[in-house]
Amino acid sequence: MLGHQVFWEDVEVGTKLPPLPKIVDSVTAVKWVGAIGGFNPLMYEEEFAKSQGMKGPIVHGLLKLAWLVHFVTNWIGDEGTLKKISCEYRGVDYPRRMKTMTEPQDGETWFCKGKVTDKYVNGEDHFIVLEIGVENGSGVVTTPGDAVVVLPSRG
Amino acid sequence: MIPEEAKQFIGRTDPPHVREVEAGAIRRYADAAGDDNPLYRDREQARKSKYGDIVAPPGFFGWPIKPVPELEAIMGLMSAVINAGYHRILDAGMSFEFFLPVRVGDILIASPKVADVTEKEGKSGTMIVCSFETTYLNQNGDPIAKSYQKVICSKPRNTGVEKC
């Protein structure tokens, strides 16, 4: 995964994680629906999405959670362990539409962001608590959440 | 008001279903999430890791081996809520607790439950909040993970067109 391994001692409350950019377009949105086997038409059918009060098909909340899992597991490295993660789907996101069969139009790029809010030791394990979220192209956190991870210790 | 017919489902469980964690499914999930971690696709590298083999990204629990059995409690609850006029159904959030890694080849048993039904005042009136919990065990009976999901059901603002 990463050449670099973060250790519990390297991290302080307030430490920010390097943001992870993400783009979702109509094609990747459908790819996601197929990959999880959850075929809710809200994620791909215009008319149904509108009947649910949306402007069009929306980005599946679980995809944004999977982005956050990627973001956190990438940061904790091979020796870290993700114990808990949660998020709220507060704001709706819409995938970019397609310019060509494979290329999205210009538009929004989302960022996974996070910072350390707590650190503690319990038994043998060295815990870090993170405040995380997916920020949309306008800088609004549509998907706030938190995570608890265990990092290796130098001790 | 929580619809009377919805209350009976609180605490009810649905039959467990079996899920198979295949290498291809793991790879497609990780691809779709844009996660290029070799642990999810490169057997040689994964074998050198602390997991000893390809693992699934946390939050992926494979595909059902057979179609998911009739989810009487969950579907019954959702029908009761929809029949009471709450047609707009949205995922509100999700939490996972992870106990053990999910490895390629694992056979998981997922047991869903209706954890709670509550009401909440929102901008567009009363909303019904349905909470579901799913427990995942592996083939050895070890707990792998638990998921907590919240779904918010509200009445459409524009009630000109009623859909069921």
C-alpha cells in the first residue's frame, strides 16, 4: 500500500490527514451499483430519482462511505487496523455527467478530509479517533463521519 | 406519529443469508471505490502482508450465494411506512464495527434485524427513522463485523402525484 507507515506516536490531536480527491461520474456510479449488488434505481434512473425529490440520479451514500474507508485505510497503512467507521448522508451529491463514453464532463471533485480528535491506549492497543468527511466541490461537507483506528506503536 | 402497523416490527430479525467472498467481487468493489490497494487484488503481495491472503475492503461482505431470502421484517416495516404516506425513502447514514478481517474465500452469514423505529421532526414535517442492524459471522462462527444503518422516510413535499 504505502511505503510509509504512520505510528501512534507520530500523531497528535489536531493532526490533519492528507486529503484524498475523488471523482464520480455516471459510469462509475453504475459500476458501483453493480459491484455492491444494490440496484436502487435512485442511483441510475432519472425519472425515479426525480419522483424521490432529487434533480437526477444521486451518488450512493455507501460509495462515499467506501471513499472514506479508502481514505482512512490508506492513511493508517498496512500495519494499522480500522475498528469503526460511520458517516451521515447529510447532503446529496450528483455524479458528473459524461462528455464521451468514458470521459466525464468537467465539474465537481470531491475530497475526503480528516483530522485526529483523540488518542488513547487501551490494553495493548493504541487508538486514534478521527473526524472525517466528504467535501463537495463547493467546500460543503455532505458526508460527515468519524472513525476509530489502531496504529502500531514505536514503544 | 409512528404508524401502528410499523411498531410490531421493532426488534424482529430476518432469516440469515449466506454470502461468498470471491476474489473477482472484491476487485470489482475496490475498483468501483477507486481503491488500488494491492491487498484487494494482488495475491502475491497480499500473502506477504499480515493478513496472509487477499482481503476485502472493510465494509464489503461479498455477494449473496442465493437470492436474499424474503426479508419479512424489513420489507414489512418499509411497506407499513410507505402505506402510511411516507414515500420518500433515503439512507441517512451507516456505521460499521469491524472485529476480524474478511478474507477471500470466506463464507459469511449475515443476520439482519430491525433495531428501532422512531420519529423525528424535520423541515418537511414528521419523518420516520428506521434503524437496522446486521451481524456478520464467518464460516467458523467468529463475529466479523456489525453494521448499523438508518433510513429516513418522509412524506413528499409535492403530494400532487401519489406513487406506490
